[in-house]
Amino acid sequence: MSQNASPSSGTIKYPSGFRARRGLNWVVLGATYASYYMCRYNFRFATPGMVEEFHFDYAKITLILAWWSVAYGFGQLVNGLFCDRIGGRTSMVIGAAGTILINLVYGFTSFAGTFSTFALIWLVNGYFQSFGSPGMIKINAAWFNRSERGTFSGIFGFMIQLGQVGINNLAPLILAGFAIGAWSVPANQWRWLFRIPPLITAFMAVMVALIPRETPEAAGYPGCIKDDSDTSAGDQASVRVSIKECFVTIFSHPLVWFYAMAYAATGAIRHSSDQLSILFFTKYLHLDLATKPKSVMLTMNIVPLIAVAGSIISGVVSDKLFAGRRSPVALALYAFLTIVVSIAAVVMWSGLMGPSTAGVFLACLFLILVSFSVNATHSIVGAAAPMDIGGRRMAGFASGVIDSFQYFGAAIALPLTGRLLDKYGWGAWYPTMIVFGLIGVCAILLVRRRQRIEAAKTKTPITAAPAV
């Protein structure tokens, strides 16, 4: 092995050129996944225009999002399994091609205005988007040692938020109207939100096809990464595994399902706060996005930055202070998240959060705090833990199983939230999140309990065990 220290020591020395090649790999993969997000979060900026034009209520908007989430969740299960067979790069290219096509279809054929049309098209987008995360995580599991994967999960969170920053700034420009020579697009033409971002994804798909390598061995760096999860020989074939072996191994892993339950709670809160935030600004706080209000613009750009901070801090802490164990950090994050949404609910009920200067400030502050905590759990539970569980051979399916529950959680929470908003108003928003925050806490407590059982069986202290 071309290392002077064990992966768990934190002082790994790689051969010359390895880090630069890994960085190039990661920049291309991460930027491509960020472009996926631009073709996902464009929907939330389109929702006010869809509500205005077609008179959809909150229940219909959240049901479209729920269908997308269901398709994404099942896609993660299926595509995560296939990803471990066909490879991460192929998975990402397939997902990008489908995302481009479906966004363009949405942008050019959504004039019918029926709920079924919108929901069906966006459902298919959810399926194609689900190729991205397993593909990226599988490749990076082969390029990062265990003691680096928490930090990687922070970088993973950064790339996601880069996509959000991109659409957060591009979407208001599109909605404000633009002109290129003699050709002009008037303001509030929301369909253009689905026509321009796919062009960015198309460029990145070409980069993925040309630049990344699936393993260090394929790039000429054999023996650099030690995979504690298997005894693979370390060649290109070692990242491929039969569908049967992958399915049985991951489905029978003792921690997969507890992490999946926790991730369902993450998805319920994350997608509710992310996808409904624009409607919250326009319908509850009565802000006009076409005027690019400073409060909205600042918040929508601070939210991704604070999410990056949460992702990186949680990853580094789990790597450096907890020797690659994820559950202690995850437990603290879910507890903090539950406290934040509980306080937000009380503040909203008190009438302090509303369409006033102070009320808008408080509304933005709580969205920022929720983003910090929920995206930290998103990275550490959704990226680091699956790599630890699946290793280079099965990280795609481990990611697919765990990540699918994020979207199943969203599929349950979004329609429920939409109905409650229609019936009780925005005062029901944060209380719904409280329930899922408590589910996350309970799920990680079950993870910790299982880890103690496994440590007792092997007579290994839990602080020293390679548990996630």
C-alpha cells in the first residue's frame, strides 16, 4: 500500500499527484451533482407562478413534490443496486441525460395546465435524478479512506449547496426577465426555469464522461485506499459486485435500516423547509420575488452557506473526534434540530414571525438554523455512513437504500404538510417538523443501541469499534 500511515491515524501520506487527481475527479463529479440540484430546486421558484396561473392549492403543489420524492426514493433503491454493477460514472451520465430531457419537456410542454401532466413529468425527473447520488458516492468511496469520509461528506454537502446557490441566483434573474439582442423574455415567465438550467447539466455530463476515473487504480494509483468493509484485491473489478451479493449484504446489515429511519426524518424536514420556502416568502410574508427583495436574496444565499458549514463541521468532528463514528454526531444534530423547530413553532404562534421587518428577520433566521442542522445530518447520515457500510464495492446500493428513505419521508411529510397548511395555515408548518425531528432522535438512539450490542459480541469497546 502506498501509504506511510494507517487510514485511521489521520496522517495518511499519498504518492505524488494522487491528491491532485482525486481533487480533479471530485470537482467534476461534485459540480455535475450540483447541476442536478439546479434542475430540481428550479421547481420551488416556479411554484408561485403555477399557483397564480393554474390555481393549485398547497395540497396539489406538495403532492407533485411527493410524487417526485416517491420516484426518487424507489429510483435510489433500484439505481443504487444497478450502480454497483454498471459503475458510478455510467450512472451519473444516465441520470444527467434523463434530467436534461425531462426538464426541457417540463419547460416546453407544461401549457396543458393539468395537475396530472405536471405530476407525471416531475415524477419521471425524480427517477432520473436518483442516478446521481449513488454514482457519485460509489466513486468517492473508492477514492477516500474511512478516516476521510466524514470530511468528504462535508464536501458532498458543499457541492449540493453550490447547486442551490446557482439556482437561487439564476432563478430570480430569469423571473425578472432578460434580453439577448433582439430576443427578450418578459418577467415572471416561470417555464424558462426549466429551459436554461439543463444546459449547465449538459455541459457537466460531457465532463463526467471524459474526466473522472472510478478507482485510484484506474488512474494509476494502486493500493492507496484501504477498504475496511471488504477484502477486495484493489483492482478495477473490485468495485463491481453481483446484484444478488450486493442486495443480500446491504439488506441484512444491522445498521442500514436504523440509519434509513433517521434519514426519513431528515428528508421530511429538509424538503419541507427547502421546497416550501418560496411559497412561505410569497404567501405568508407577502414578498414579491420579481423585485428580488434583499431579505429573500440574503436568506437564500446564506442558507446554502450555513448548510455547508454544518456539513463540514459534522464530518470533521466525526472523523477527528469520534474516529470515524457517525452516530454520536448524528444524535446531537437531530436533538438540536428538534429544539430549533420547536422554538420556531412557538415564535410563529406568538405572532412575532410575520410580514413586518422584525417578523421577516425571525422567519429568515429560523430557516437558516434549520438548514444548518438538517443539512449536517443530510451529509453525515446520507453520504459518510453509506460509504462506511458499503465500502467501494457496495457504497452505491448502501447509499441508495438509506437515501431512498429521505425521499420516502418527504413523500409522507409534504402532502401531510400541504393539507395542514390549507386547513390551518402556516402555523402548522413547524409543528409538523417537530414530529419528524423526534423520529430522527429515536432512530439514532436505536443505532447506538445496536452498536453497543455488536461491540459486546466482539468484546470491543464502542469507542474503538469501526462502527458507523
